Amino acid sequence: MFIGRQQHLGELSGLLQRAASREDDKPGQAILIRGRRRVGKSRLVEEFISRSGVPYLFFTAEGRSLQADLELFAQEVAASNLPGAADFADTVPINWSSALRSLDLALPESGPCIVAFDELPYLIANDEGFEGALQAVFDRHLSRRRVLFIGIGSDLAMMEQLNSYNRPFHQRATEMIVPPLSPTEVAHMLDLAPADAFDAYLVTGGLPLILDEWPRSADMWAYLKGALAHPTSALLVSAERALAAEFPVEAQAREVLGAIGGKGGRTFTGISQKCGITGTAVTRATDILTSKRLVAADQALSTRKATDKRYRVEDPYLRFWLTFLAPNMQRIERGSVDPVLARIKRSWESWRGRAVEPVVHEALERLALTYGDEDIPGVVGSYWTRSNSPEIDIVVADKAPIAEQIHAVGSIKWREDGPFNDADLGELLHQRGHLPGASATTPLVVVSRQGCVASAPGLRTLDASDLLRAWE
């Protein structure tokens, strides 16, 4: 069952309809789709093509070499249902300019069609002339057809650059970002209660391939027991395969990623000490990791300039994998499932409390709540000092990283042993008094897995079901 992505499907359908109905001499449309590996980009396009009912080509580059990609391309065109597909039988183009011009001749003369190139960054890496060839053939030929050209890629930095000012394909394509499935979509897909859906999201990262293996309505521990018993399960192998593709030669970036791991909040100095590498090497590695959107560099949010950054793994699934699975892979492969599960259970509560924070922040921003007399929603972050006293879970401000006004201060209590209580409220009030820019009248917001039994003027409380509405 195909879950979610209705907005993305609607956007693709709109572009195809535009290509089919425009009356000028260049009805052809193009879109560049990017998203992390195994997030479901190809599956989305396949679903769209299936629903469209028009002739199409779906070509996936393998990146072995320029010649191998050209040979595979010719085979895929010959096997497609494009009107001129037969002309590609037993032929191999000499370069991409020739291949794309020949593709133009295979397209329908009048009706709409779809051409999808998956793993586009592989083609660019193997042939520095590919972008120029695509731009020239699109401008002179493909744009004159009723074609929707779809370029798909997992290298986020490269896919962003494709449509930038200094690149040949600039302003020829719209852009689409395909995120993981949201916590709300996870809840619908697995038929889970709101709080349990967030647990599933933190384990799987919303990756469809992993969620497909999760039995509907099964609790997290039952799923983990089954997944860990199969060494080839998507939960175990997806991260390793994605990292191997992201870092074929950049060993230090992979090492730094492991150092940041599931801990979250690693400082630059802490990373350097953990890895035993120099500051320059750490800088280069963190730059690579942030450009690939694998790591986020957070700054404390207040009305004062933050003095340092804290690094965390952005993808919840990768964070879970680095913390609990990668260090125990040998045990899992030997079939020692119960000891690994026991290790996860011992650390789960504290790990989850940290891992859920960025998810809560995103939900609060999406909900666009207003606080007190402020009718404009703000940006959401956290605040900490070097000594972690205070360490504030939620700060809502007018802008980041240096705010002019603090809209609200809050706490996240994602524990299972009771609701947010008066002791928690006292701690929050104490923390508010130490936040630069906050005052005794700054509104309070509490996000609690088990609800709230404390009360204070202007206190706003949200639970898991409230947060799920952020993605509806």
C-alpha cells in the first residue's frame, strides 16, 4: 500500500498536465527531485508513472563508467514503451549528447510522456560534459516535446547545485525535496497510537523500506526482536549501504560521523578528542557531513551570541543505528538477539529523551503556535551553556541564532513514568530565569508524553497526539 506523498504526487501530476496542455512551442517540463538515500524517491516516481498511464522511460544509472551507463541507457530505452524504442535495439550511443538526441526521436510526436533519470549524480561524476549535453538537448529538442523530465538524486549537495546560477541547467527545472515519511504517516501506516508512532519514527527515521518490514500494529519491542533476528533486515543493512555509497573514500568523515553517533550534542573539541584527529581534519569532515545533511550543527538560541556549536546526527534512524546496532553487529550476526535487546532497553529512555527533541522542535514550528500576546509564530531551538546549567529544551524566538525577542520557554518530558508535575514546573521556572532575553512573564510551553498535572498562568501543554497534527 502506497502511504502518503499526496502533495508530491499532486505536484508531479500538475507538471505532467502542464506539459500535456500548454499551447506554446516549448511545453516540456523538468523537475529535479532530491532526498536522502532509501527515503522513497524512486518509489514515488514509480507510483506517479504507474498512475499517469502515459509512455515513459525510467533509467537508473549504476555509476560504473560512462560506457557502461550508455549501454544500460540504450537497453532501458529499447525495453521501454516509448513509440521509438525499437530504434535503440543493438545500438550504443557514443556520448550523452548523442544518446539524448536519439531519445528525443523515440518520444511521442504529440501526446505526453515521462522520462526519469535516477541516480543523476552518477552520470555527472562519470562525465563532466553530461550537464552541458542535457541543457543543450533539453533546450533544442526535449522542451519542444510534451515530456516531463525527472532527474532524481541522493547526493543532496550536488542535486542542489544542478539548478544553481553557474550550472548549465539553471532555471530549467523546478525542485522537489522528498523527506522521510512523517510521524503522522508512520502512525497511519502502522496503525499505532500517537506516542508509539513517535517511537517507531525514531527507530526507522520514517524510511519506507524499513517500515515495510514492521508488522501492522506491532509494538516496537516485538518489531525489534524480529528485525534483529534477520541479519539482512532493512533495519540492519540500510545504514551501512547508505554510508558506503556516501563515503566511498572519505574515511575521516565516516569516523567523525561515528564519533558524533547517537550521543547528540557533541562539541567540536569533543569530536576531535574522540577521533584523535586534528582540528583542520575535523572541520573538513563536519563540512562534508553537514553538506550531505547527515549532521546538523546546532547553536544555543537566545538574545546573546552562541559561543560554540553542538553536532548531532540528523537522521533519527541513523542515530539509532549508530548507537545501538553498529556496535553490536557481531553479536547480532551470531544470533545473540536477547542481549542486544536488553542493552537497548537499558538505554532507551535516556536516548529517546534526547532523540525526540529535534522532532518536537520541528512539530512546534509546523504547528505555528503563538504565545502570550505574540501573534507571529517563531523559530524553535534549545539553549545551553558549557556547563549545561541551565539546559533548556525549548526556546521559541523571533529569529535565530541571535534573537531579539524570546516568545516562549519550554520543557520536553518524554518519559513513561508519570506526567509533567510541579517539580518539573519549578525546574522550568528556574531555567527561564537564566535564559538571556526571557523574563518572569515569558510564556511557558510543555511537551509531555504522559500529559501534565502542573498549572501556571499562560502554561501551554501538548502531548503526542497534539504533535502529530503538525504533519497532517
